[in-house]
Amino acid sequence: MLVAGVLAVDLSVKEGLPVLVLGRPPGHHATCGHDLRLGDTWSAPCGELPGASLGGGCFYPSTWLAALHSLNKGHAKRLAYVDVDAHMPDGVWREVDHFSKLQKDQRDFLLGKRGSCTGILFSSIHIDGYPNPGSSWHSVKRNLHRQRAFEVRVRDTLLPQSVTRGTASSKNEGLITRYQRWRNELDKEMKSFLPDGLFVGLGLDLHQKESRISDKKVGRGLCKPQYRSLFSGFRLPKKAPVVLMLEGGYTKEGVEDGISGTLAGLESLAARSRSGKRKIKPREPKARKRRRAS
């Protein structure tokens, strides 16, 4: 998955098209500081987490490393990381938090070049309470009062457990309403932030038909239209890397429907990108020869 992420970045830039990597394992709960001491706890924005990796089957944050590769190669300087999953991408957030607080010489050494990053937009929609639903603590807004080396924006939406478990209503409108609100806010943030690279943790366990997750009931969640509209609506510069990598999603029907919607959205995004690459001038009609009067 690490190699696939790097290749996806280069392919996306070369072809000027979004690239979806179909593979596993997922990665958004893991950090680059891989550690198997599962008995220890590690600080994360949402609380103390057991271990530094392997949460949710994640080994390394593949999507984040693809983003770092784009910085290293000069493909992008302002990154947008968007996560659509039932769970908080705590591993990726910890990497963003760590990277944005490095000294300039440390960042330059890590990426092998100077001035490689000017900003990161971090956006996620997930169920409140991960990774311990029903516990006493909840996911919280990230604290951004510390000094950062570059601009960092956070646009998160927490889905209350009431709209995913069915304690508030037997319908799905509450979740869709909150999703649409997050989508609208993300649209505004993208237009204001102006990223030149987009990296997506594509989780499909927020799908309505997902049945192998304890955080929500079957019938609560997104479906094809939401995935399609999310990806078809993005606006990015030409040759901007756009890479999507799979995160959660364990039920066949939900994965198939979510992937179908995602591909439809990416097709629209690619068509718009291609139409903007070059303008074909209409052919001028050939001048007609005048006949000499007899």
C-alpha cells in the first residue's frame, strides 16, 4: 500500500487524473512511529489510545505518506486531507500535528527540500466516541492554539451516536443532514484554502448497508449519491495530485455501492479536468471560390 500510494501520486500528476487505489490494509489509525507495544497507551487528540499502530488493522498511514511524497517531489505545497469513515483518522491527525510543529530545518531534512509545505487542510466526518463507543469520553475538536510552522485548518463533523444507533429516530435523515452540512462547509473551506493536492481516506463503513461495525445500525449512513456528489464537486488546479486509498468498509453491498458512487464522482472530476486542459479552436470554414461570370 505504501508503494501503491507513491505510484498513485506520480500517475495522477502525469496523467492529470484522480487515482483510486483498491487495496488493503487501511492506514488512517496508524502512525509512522510503528510500535508493537500494545500494552502501552499513546496520546491522541481524542484521548489515550492503546498502542501506536494496528488500530483497525492499520499498519502505516499510507495516504499521509503519499501526501508527503507529493511534497518531496514538488507536486503540491498546500495539501487537503479528507477522511470519510465511521471512525476518526487519529493516526493521520497525529502525523499532521507532529509535522506542523517541526522546526524548519527538520522539515527540510525530512522532505529533502526547502519551503515544501505552506498549509494543510484536515477534514473528517466520523462517529463521536471512537475508538471506544459507549465510554465516558468523546471525540473532541483539535486544539490548534499551539504555534504551527505553517497554516493548519481543521473542518470536522462529529456524528452523534443517537443518529447512528437509532435512539433518536428510526430514520436516516439526521445523519444525511449532518453529512450535507459538513460537505457544504468543506466546499467553502476548499475554495478559501485553495489546495493544490487532495488526499482521501475513503472509508465505506459509513454506508447504509454496513453491518460489521458496532458503532452504528444497518440502514444508517451514506450511499451512492453522497459519495458521487462529494468527489464530483471538488475544484483543483491542473496536474494537482488526487489520490484516494481505502480505509474502513467490510460489507460487500456497501463497498460495491460506495465504490460505484465514488467512481462516478471521479469520472465527472476527470472529465472536467480534461476539458480544461486544452481548448480546441473551431475550424474556420474554407473560403468559397468565386465563379467568373460567363
